[in-house]
Amino acid sequence: MKNEVTAQEIANHPKVKGLRMTRQRTEVYRVLMGHRDHPTAGEVFERAKQNMPSISLATVYNCLEALVQHGAVRQVNFERESSRYCPNLSEHGHFHDETSGKIIDIPLKKGAALSDLLELPKGAQIDNLEITLRGRVLQSKAL
Amino acid sequence: MKNEVTAQEIANHPKVKGLRMTRQRTEVYRVLMGHRDHPTAGEVFERAKQNMPSISLATVYNCLEALVQHGAVRQVNFERESSRYCPNLSEHGHFHDETSGKIIDIPLKKGAALSDLLELPKGAQIDNLEITLRGRVLQSKAL
DNA sequence: AAATAGAATTAGAATTATTCTAATTAATTA
DNA sequence: TAATTAATTAGAATAATTCTAATTCTATTT
């Protein structure tokens, strides 16, 4: 195993407390915590297979679903592309840079409230918020 | 034809200026302008067939794509569900009410800027913004 | 430690929204 | 009106995801 982080450490992570951490779920969670990009299920599958060649794609989907349900991981959707998964649980949006193809987490400014921006319906209780931006980062010599 | 709005009126709509308005595109656009809910391509197909039984689903997809490209219509995605289409071009988010299943347009407060809420990367040029909310509207006797 | 029960994993089939293909038809231009 | 170009169509193809049913784990109880 080339991984720096042990299975024990992953399984004891506070975010997965209460979730039965099987070998596969541990591996999937480790993959997500490892590269903090936003892999698709297929990409998670490819990475997980390096440590655990027997893992199946269906299991990766199952593990991701369990982690999302449990609130340990966020599922992010860009248009009709494959879902992507993100272990950053702080409130944030996603910027999809069309030049580099990279997805960047965009933190919400602290102190800022959604209701400052949006005319929310009276009595609305928000369970889930997704803010996705698409565009490009202009390369300026000055920066 | 039971429709209040004529094909002529639809084809002359300023939003579609410059787009070749075939019979099918006109019909698809009329469907969207008619019920201002957020139908899927399949739902648009069902509605369009009532006026134009010969229209095909592939054409509905093609027409919707043309209208989206042209900026006459917005394509909205909720998680991994089918895309939905919306003729409201003003900047707005979408609230998906889990109780009623309805999708409600949420206007951006005027004067409010996205950068008030988000820590945007330096030099970022935003081509597209999607804000989607999921939740429920609490029924209060007081309201 | 063995038996049990319930849950997770697996391979592969099924599903479903969407896109593609190739032929036909319609719209625009000359 | 003929020629040209673009749009429409039916049906096949694609791809992400979910489902199914059998197997294997894991945790718990003897």
C-alpha cells in the first residue's frame, strides 16, 4: 500500500461515524480524501482498483450513495454530465473552468446569507443548495 | 387550433429573432411560453403532439437545443433528473419544492451581486450560473 | 469460537435520457 | 422554379446509473 493514510484512520474519521465502514467504503472514502478534486464514479472506481482490484463499479456507486446519504460526501452535478463527488462539506459552490476543465470550490463569504441574494418564498426550508458557475479564468499578466 | 397565441406571434417574438423558425421550433417555443412550468423534453413532446401529431421526439430535442443555443430558453438541471426547460430569461434560481413537486423561479434580488455571496476567483468570467434549491415550503396557519 | 441474521458486494442485465445516423423533407437563395 | 442548405424524422446507438439475484461479509448472539 502506497497510501499515506491507513484504513484505520479513514474508518475513524468523524464524518463517517455511525456508518458501517466496510473495506470498500473505506477505500472509496480514502480515494475521495486523497485527491481533493471532483472525480466521477468511474474515476473513483479507477483509483480504488489500484488498492483493491476486486472492487466493482456497482459497489463504488453503492459506497458513494451510502457516503452521500450519511452526509460524509457531497454529490455535485454539472449540467447533464456524470455526477461528481466532493468531500468538502463546508457550504460552497463550484466553478467549472472551461479553459482548464478544472472544478474549483468557491467558498461562501462568511456572514453572507442566501437571502441577501435571493427572494426566497415565505416559509421555505432549504434542504439543499447548489450553486454552479461555468466560465473561464482570464489570464492577466498583472496577476 | 385551440391555442390563443398564433404561430405568427410566436415566430415574431423578439427572443427568437435571427433563429430560423420552422413550424416545429415555433410549436416547441409556443409550448414553453404556454404553460410556464418547467417541462422536460418528454413533456414538451407530449404537449407539442397535441397541435402537431407528426412531430418527433428527436425534433423536440433539436428544437430545444436550438432555442437554448440561441438564448431564447434556459435549460435547467436538477440533480440527475431529465433536463427541464424554462422561458424565463431574467436571472433567477430554481426552488424545487419536495412537497408539491413544483419548481418555482426564484428571482435574484435587484441590486444584489453574486460576488456579495461568493469568493469568486480573481479574473473569473462567469458565462453561466445555476442556483438550485431543494426543500419544502412549510404550511403555516399564520401565513 | 461457531451459528445466525442482516447488510454489503458483485457481475451482469436492465433502464432511461439523450445523441447519433442516414434518409427524407422543408426552407431559403439564386 | 431549381438548386442549396438546413431541419426533421425513425430508429439505432450510447452512456451513466440502477436493478436483480446470488454470494460473501460483518456484527451479534449463542
